[in-house]
Amino acid sequence: MNIITQTDDLALFCSQAAKGDFICIDTEFMRESTFYSVLCLVQIATDDSEAIIDPLAKDLDVSPLVTLLLDKSVTKVMHAARQDMEIFYALCQGVPRPLFDTQIAAMALGFGDSVGYNALVKGRLGINLDKGARFTDWSRRPLSDKQLEYALADVTHLRDLYPGMVDELSARDRLSWIQEEIGTQLDPKLYTFDPEAAWERLKIRNPKRDYLAVLKAAAAWREREAQSRDVPRRRVLKDDALYDIAQNRPKDIQALGRLRGVPRGFERSRSAQSLIADIRSALENAESYAPKIPKRKNMPANLGPTVDMLKTLLRLRCEYQDIATRLVANAHDVEQIAAFGEKADVAALSGWRREVFGEDALAMRAGKIGLRLEGREVVAERLD
């Protein structure tokens, strides 16, 4: 097993890997007690070699790995890439591309929504993976051979999966189907933690301007605190506390201390004063500071049965095409089509998704497609 702990060895491996068309890559990390993920291992497999890189090794400079990740001539193959991409973005200060996500590819090959790596390996390769090392503390050294073998399997089997999945997607003319979905993971905004955008992770419970201004300010304050202390957001304040602060808009320490959602004694902490200052500033500038929330369109009455029928049609069409429903349309898409028909601004009414589902969805809404029972099976049929 090739365990890389020296910069020269990493440079040699990465230079060889860059000569190929793709690398399969995965990480092991820890994040239970930190804001930022602690990168503990990087596993890479090429078409003819594999290695485990130890970024915690004291004599290792990861610059050659960064160069490889940012090399646009090499496809990065990952499974459920979102968390790994976040780590690589922090490491590289850029988004590794091009990307091939086998979880998304699996959705276009009949494996349902968000299939796990173990299930995909079993389903396509007939291999049952050993799960014994799942709960390893990857930051501890030394790691056992069993732990390292477990980690390496995340890319060696990925290497076996990738060519066959590409061939099948190409044969079924579905490569373009997944490229759009994979492309959404290449947006740098997904991997930057801008404090002023932290409110977007929260549920909007009140559309009033002052509420929104304080919620945004409190979320931004918590994000800055969590980043500077490198602790999870919940260690600073839980979401419920932010909602309570936004609802009550405390303007002094005493008012903050009376809030039920705020931990007892928090108002006496050194950072509470800065939170109060941010709340006051947000309220003074609420008109310009509060986020602009699009007004929700009024939905027609009695929409439920139409939505239910369209969801059934979606499931039937996706089963026929052997594709995951999530790749074609989500609940919001279906609701919008039910309410607004052709005027619905959703992806399901454009491109290949319209061919698979959108056109028939509009036809059903217009009364041209109906559902009936054939034995115990639900069948969609044209009525015109």
C-alpha cells in the first residue's frame, strides 16, 4: 500500500496521475468539534495506481495535490462529492473541475435518489464492502492496515465503476442529463461561508423587515464567531436562539438575557456586547440591510389532488425511463406546474426533462392524460 507522507513522493505521484484522463478521489475528515473540516486522508486511484496521502504528516507540502486538483485536463471522479468539494475548495481556493459524481450518474441509471457508495458497489460490481472501520477517528496516528484498506476501497472500486457508468450513460444518450446536475456543484458560492449570507440557511418565519434585518445580523454574527473560534455553529448559538432574537429584537444585554432561546448566562459573555451592537445597527439600517424575500405567489385553491396526480405521473414516467425522480423534478416543480402550467418557471419544463415528464405533465393538467388501474398497477393513458 502506497502511503504518501513526503512532498517528493507526492509530487511524483501527482505528476504521473496528471498524465491520465481521470482520477478517483475521496477524503476522510473530522468535523464534530470544529467549524472547518480537518482533512485527515486523501485517497486517489488512477487507472493503474493508487495511493493514500496523509496531509497531517509533518513533512508533507500538499501543493502538488492542489495542482492536480486544479488541472482541468483531468476529470475528478467522486461519489456524493459535495463535502469533498467543500474541503478541496478550502485547500485549493478554487473549485476542482471537471467533475463526475457517481451518485448523480447512478440516478440516471435507475439507482434511485442519493444511492450510497456501498449500495452502488454492490449493485454494479457485486461486491459487499466491509463497514467495520466506518467510525474511525481518522485524525489519530498510527492507523491500522484495516483502516487504511477501508479508506482506499473508496477509490479503487470507484475506479472500477467509472468507465462502465460512462459507457452506459453514453449508450443511453444520458451523459448530458447528468452534466447539468453535476454543474450545480461547481458553483464557488456553495463552498464559501460568507457571514452575510448565513441567514439563507435558516427558515424565514416572519416576512417583516425588522425581523429579517435582525435575523440576518444575528446569523452573520454567529457565522463570524464560529469561524474565528473554529467551532460548530451550534456551539455559539442554536438556530432557535436566532429565531428568538429576531422575533424579540433585543436592544440591550438585559433584554437579550431574558430570551428563552438564549442560553442562561450568555448575556454576560464577552461576545454578547458585539451581538447587541450588530442588532442595533441592523435595526437602524433595516430598510437597506434586510434581505429582500420574493413574495410567494398565491396558489390556486384545491391544488392537492392535481399535485398528487402529477406526482404519480412523475413516478410512472421515471420508472419507465429507469431514472430517479429527483433528477427530473422535485416537489416544488410539480406544485408549480400544477398551479401555473406552461408559465411555471421550473427546470422540468425545459430540455430533456420536458421530454421525460414536462410535456405529459402539461397534458395531464389540461385533461389529456388520465390515470387508471390495470389490475394492481396504475397506468397513465392519453384521453384524446
